[in-house]
Amino acid sequence: MDNIVLIGFMGTGKTAVGRNLARLLDYKFVDTDEQVEIATGLPVAQVCRKYGQIRFRSEEALVVKKFCRQKGQIIATGGDLILHADNLQLLKENGYLVLLQVEPEVVYKRVSRKNNRPLLGKKVDLPTIEQLMEERKNTYLQAADLVVDANHLSLEEIAQRIIKGYEEAKKKNAEGK
Ligand code: S3P
């Protein structure tokens, strides 16, 4: 349990929460979307547009392989990343997975402000978001070690909940050994 991995739908605050957590714990911050952009030299939306979703997914998988065995990291994942079983397994082996949840309306507001998310493409309407969130909900929940309802919490409060859960899980882990 050497890393904290933030999972959840786009627009749930994984990057903002992750940066804050990294600062508080003095961990390295890794954002998988950003790593794909570094590797390809293109914004995520363009990687998909230019090379297609399959290329994007394989770039994501390479990022997971590169970082999953390192320690002391907060890893913010792209919304689809842990929906792929290999990625999930690798991240689980070495990480404490935290699911951030917010209401579809909040996601809609955030995503429609700046729609650079290839999956939603041009169709950024609430029903599409609701449907996608529903489709993914169970996979996210099953993967998570901790679920944080982030609707009415500040970044600071979210970080404190995660740190508490993480410390407790590490302690339990150590006792079990
Ligand atoms: C995606 C979410 C995005 C990005 C890509 C695909 C998705 O990341 O990886 O657009 O399918 O949910 P964020 O969750 O960081 O927005």
C-alpha cells in the first residue's frame, strides 16, 4: 500500500484533490492524463482524435506499468483507466484506491465549462453523463478501498478523510502481517 490512487468519473476532482494530498503527505503527484500528454506530445483530446481511442488506452496502460511499482505517489487516474482489468490489477497490488463521487449535475457543470474530454466529445449533456456514470458505477465501487462523497466537502476535508482511511488501512495491513 505504497501509493494512493484516485479513481472516479471525469470532473470529480481527482487532479485537484491529488495535488493537495501530494503536498500534505509529501508524495509525488502523477496524473495519468498528463503522463499520456507527455509521452505523446499532444493533449489527450487530440491523441484520441488523431490516433483513436485504442492508442489512447494503450498509452494509459504504459503509464500504469511505468508508475505502479514506484512508491510514495498520489496517482490521479483518467476516468476510464481502472475500467480495464489489467490496469486495475496493477494499481491494486501497490495502492490504496479511493473513489471520489459527485453528483452528475456537478460533473456536468465542470465538464461543460471546458470540454476537452474525448469520451464525451461534443455531446456534453446531463443525460449522457448520467448514463455513463450509471454504467461505470459498480466497477468503480468494487475497485475502491474507500469511497468519498465529495459533493459538499472542501479540498482540505476530502484530503483529511483520505489520509485517515489510508493510515488506518496501512495499520491494519501491518497488523495482518
Ligand atoms: C476519460 C476521462 C478523462 C480522460 C479521457 C477519458 C473517461 O480523464 O482520461 O478523456 O473516459 O472517463 P479525467 O477523468 O481525468 O477527466
